[in-house]
Amino acid sequence: MLFRVSLILLSSGLMTVAQAQIANLTLSDVRQTALENNISIIQALNNIDAAQSNVTAAYGRYLPTLSASGGWNRYQSDRPGTDPFIVNGVVIPGTSGFSVDNDFRAGVNLNWVLFDGLSREGGKNQATSAANSTEFQSMRTRQTVIFQVDQMYLNILRTEQLVKVAEENLKRDLRQLERIEESNRVGALSLADVYRQQSQVAADEFALINAQNDYDKAQADLIALIGLDVSRTYTFNDPDVIAAITETAEEPEGSGDVDFETLADSAVSHRPDYNGTKEFVSSRESAVTSAQAGYWPSISAGAGYSIQNNAFNDIARNRSLNWGVNFNWTLFNGFATNQAVQSAEVERRNAEIDLVQSERDIRVEIKKALLDLDAARKQVEVTQKGLISAKEDLRIQQERYNLGAGTLLDLLTASAGLVNAEAGRINAIYSYIVSKRNLDYVIGEQTY
């Protein structure tokens, strides 16, 4: 067993040495990598490009359209021929019945819509609002990914600390096993204590393996999120983050003096997803304008120039030029325009309802974030007291056991209590850090 435990600790040490040769990634490095490689961010940027192309096309509707055309047709006729015949002594030759004719033509046409019932105006405003909404959604996507990066980075540091706790606990119980085995050899302790401590060491090995596995998986999750090669090994260490964690462990800041209404109003003003929803409402209003264009006439101007002949060399001999203004007004189309307007109105009202619900959701998120932050702060304070008590309890039980006044079960219970207290302390500290970052995320003021 001692050999197996040594192998576990040695492998952990070798892993640390091997990772020291790998380039370290700070939180800033990880964030920047995520902004460059994350799939969701890349797709959001692609959506912006597509939305901007729609805006360009909407402006293009104000410009005239110009088209060019050309063609060649060959006409061939094959009919029964006629024989020669004589009329008044004159010989009229017969015909073969076969004829061929060509038609060459080319032309240029210009058309300009002068008025279309404000359909172009509605389309332009709709495309612009949709593009703005897409940009806001892209901003929120970046905020979301960065928040996920922060969570995963902190989770790596948290699980790394839990691995250290598991290692120290294994070393402590291993030293205790050596003392018990020595006492058993001189007859001071029973063999049952040896077996019980051996069982505890085996449980510690199992806990260390699980803790190391959680640490490795936490790294894999972050590496996959930021788009790096999962098969490679990286280290994650940021002095600034460690300093913030240490500061939190010493004295977490309170959240009771934070004004909810101020934070909620700030979130409503800054949240990109809320602003994107507002732009979507605006786009639905413009869609109503576009639908109402069916009630109005359309006016367009056009001009054309063409050339045509049956011989290509003389194609420019026959020329034609035309221009004019066209007026069209659909007086009745089976209520199709009315249906389009009604549908656009319903979409606009639903978008307005979504906007109201979005503000409600933001306020709920702010409230829950404040509650989580306050609870996390209290957990940090409570776990500090619990850790002090657990250390003192283990010291007392260790002394009692060494004097023969306590049992090994009491010592093991105290040791397990210390491990739980240390793990609870670590989890509480990191939970508080994540809660603070979650509050920043739901407010949505950061830009990346």
C-alpha cells in the first residue's frame, strides 16, 4: 500500500514538473483566446456581416436598376419546293422550299422606382434596426462567453486547491498509518486500528484520484471552450486572480448596501440583449410600414435603348430608344395587403411584450445575483469559523489518541471533518468570486 501511495504522490509531482515546461495561460490570455476562437463568437460576427449586407441591399433599393440584354436567333424553314413553269413564254424558275434567316439584337434598360408607398423606407429602417440588434446580440454573446471563461478558469483553480487538500490529507493519514503500525509492532495498539487506518488511506487515495480527475476535466472544458487543442497540456496561473482570491478569503466585501433599483436601472440601460430587443421592436414597427405600402400606388421611370438586325455586321443599323413614367395602383388584391398589415401588427405587439418581459427578467436576475452574493459572503465567514474549529478538534483528538484517551474512530472523524471544512472553505471562497462576477455579468456594462 505504501508503494502504491508513493506512486500516486510521485505521479502528481511529476505532472507538476511536466506542466511547468508548458506555457502558462493567465485569465487575460484565456479571455483573448476565447474572443478569437470561440465558435459562438465567430458565428455572431458572421451574423453581423450578413445583417450589414441586408442594410446595403435596403439602401440599394433607392438606386435605379440597369440591365443589358442581347441574343441571336436563327430561323430555318423547310417546305416542299416548286417546279419551274412558263408564263406567257417566260420561264419562271422553281423554288427549293428551304430558307434561313438570322436575328441579332442587343439592348440596355434603365428602371428607377420613384415611389413605392414607403416600402423602401420601411425596409431600410427594418434592416438597420435588425443590424443594430444583431450587433447587440453579438456583444451579449461575447459577455456570456467571457463569463463562462471566468467561471471555468476559477473552477480550475478551485479543483486544483481541492487536489492539494486531498494530497495533504493522504500524506497526513499516511504518516498516521506509519505511527499506528509502529505502535502495533510494540504492542501498544491493536491490529484493528492498523486495518482501520489502512482503509482510511485507501479512501484517501480514491478521493485524490477523483479530485485529480475533476481538475483535469475542468481544464479540458475550458480548453474546448476557448478553441485550443485539447490533446495538449496547459497550466493556468494568474497572480492577479490569486491575489483577489486571497483578499476575499481574508475579508469578503458585503453586498447589503447595494441599491437594487440603481443596479436594475443600470442593467436596463447597458444590457446589450435588452437594447437588442428594443431594436427588434423598432424593426417590427418598420415592418408594419412596409406592409402598409400595399395600400399606396407605385411610380417608376424607365428608359431603354436597343439595336437589331438580321446581319451581325449591320446590327446597329436598326436602333430604337424609349423612355417614360409608369403608374400602378392595386385597388383590390383579395385582402392580401390587409392580412400582411395585420400580421406585421401582431409581430410588433409581441415584440413589445417581449421587451417588457425582458426588463422583468433582468430585474429578477439582478435580485437573484444580489441574494447569491450575500449568501456566498456569509458562507465565506461561516466556513472560516468552521475551519478553525475543525483544526482545533483534530488537534485535540490527535492528542487524546496519542495519550490513549481517545479512539481511532474519533480521530478519523475529526480528520474527515477537517477535510470537509477545508473543501467547504475553498468552495465558499470561489463561489463568492463567481457570484461577484455573475453580478457584473447580469448588469452587462463590460465590453470586450
